[in-house]
Amino acid sequence: MKKIRISCIVLAAFMLLSLLAGCSASSKFAADNGAAPRESIKNESQAASEEGYYEAPSEDTVYGGTAYETDVPFTQNLPDNAKLIYTASVEMETTEFDAAAKSLNMLANEMGGYFESSSFDNYSNYRHAYYTVRVPSAKFADFYSRVGENCTIKNKVHSSKNIGEDYYDVEARLVTQKTKLERLQALLAKSTNLKDIITLEGSISETELAIEHLSGTLRKYDSLVGYSTIDISLREVYRISETEEAAIGFGAKLAAAFKSGGRSFVDGLQSMMIGFARNWAGWLIFIIIVVVVWLVIRGVIRRRRKKKAKKLMEIEAAKNNSGEKQ
């Protein structure tokens, strides 16, 4: 019976520790990442999203809040007929979400840009917004250098692609198709044969479709070249995450490890306490259930002990009676 009692206590303690660990992990994940069921609010300010052209990051990258800027300009020794598409991706975090969002909106308006789309997540008072901003390409470098001035930049990448060859190829094909259409229409005006008329009308229809397609491609190119695209992630955090500097020597590495471990312990403890506060009713019910189960198990064990003691007493009494008779 003693073994059964110990096993029950160990099982209850294991369940309690598991739930505490799960609460701590989920709370920390919410605090650090702001991830949650998404309530997306899409705002299409202008035309529908157009297909972008992306390349591997080339000019500068920011990791862990530290910028690694290079001297490579946005344009360098480009031919006169270059058609550049600028794209960028920026990830930043802030403890003042409303001020940061307002500043971003003001910057986009100042640059003559607009928000092509935006979405917003909110979980346990930690907010996360995603924006796609379009700004005139002439203002791209200025916007890129100023975005996130009041925030902590975690990742920042921009790239460019020259589509001049594709652009002028489509433009030349469009001129050819328009010339072809004029000739077909001239032939149709002179034709008197029914079979020739049907054939010419079919060719004219196909040519008009080709012209429409090529014109749409040029309009898309013009939009992508005229307005650059910047994807922005703005995350609200409880505290700005710190980036450890490279430690040299065993002592410095050990000290940095203790410092990092201390911060992680404090953050985890705070997250666990916040998670407990948010779910105090559930924890209260859980504790009551554990106490009731423990009392029931304790009562069962006591009854069994009493029955066993009573049975042993009866056996002992029977033995004593048997000895007296002899």
C-alpha cells in the first residue's frame, strides 16, 4: 500500500509539472513571437497585388539588430535603357506599437506611397502587423534608409532586378502585333471572298488577344518599375531582444552563458506567472481536482489498511483461542 501511495503522489506531481511547463512554453511563445490565430484585415488601397520579381539579397543585410551596410549603391553603371524593379523586406520590433505604426504610415505618405495590403494579429496584448508598401522607385532608397527609425531592426534586405531586356522584347512584339493587325484589317476591307473573310477575322481576333496580353504585361512592368515593393513585419514585444557580443576566452564565454541563462530564467518565470494569472480559474479547478483525487486515494488506502489490520487482529485472536483450547 505504501508503494501505491508513493506512485500516486509521483503521478500527481508529474502532471502538475507538465502543465506548468506547457503554460510557460506557450506564454513565452506568445510573448516573444506574437503568434496567434490570425484576424487578417486586408486593405487593397490601389490595384490588386501584382506579380513581383525577387532575387537573393545582394546589397545589405541586418541580422540580430546589427547592420552590415555596404558601400554598394542602388544603381551603378547601368545602361540608359535599364528597367529596375526594387524590392525589400524589413522585420522590426518595438515596445511602442501604436507610435511605430503611425510613424510608418506618415513615412509612406511623405514618400508618395501607399499600403497595398496590411494584416494584423493580436494575441494576449502582443500585436503583430504585416504591411506591403508601394513607394515611387525614385524614393525607394530614402524610404529604405528611414524605415524603422523608431524601432529595432531585426532583419533588413533589399534587392533589385533589371528587366530591361524583357521589357523591350515585349514592347517590340507589341509593335509587331499592332502592325500585323493593321495589315489584316486592310486585307479584310478589300476581301470579297467569304472563306477569306472568315480566315481573316479569325486571324484578327487572335492578334487582338495577343495585343491585349502584351499590353497587360507592359502595364505590369511599368507598375513594378515605377513603384518599388517593401514587405514590412512590425512586432510588438515586452522587451527588446538583446544580441550577445562575441565572447573571447573561456571566462568571457562562461560569464556570457550565465548572463544569458539568467535572462532566460527570469523571462521564463515571468511568462509562467503571466500565464498562470491569465488562466487562474482553470488552475483552481485543476488544483481542486488533484486535491479531491488525492483525498479519495488516501481514503481508499486508509480503509484498506484498517481492513488489513482488522483481519490480522482476527487471525491473531483465532490463534490465541486455538492455543487456549489446547
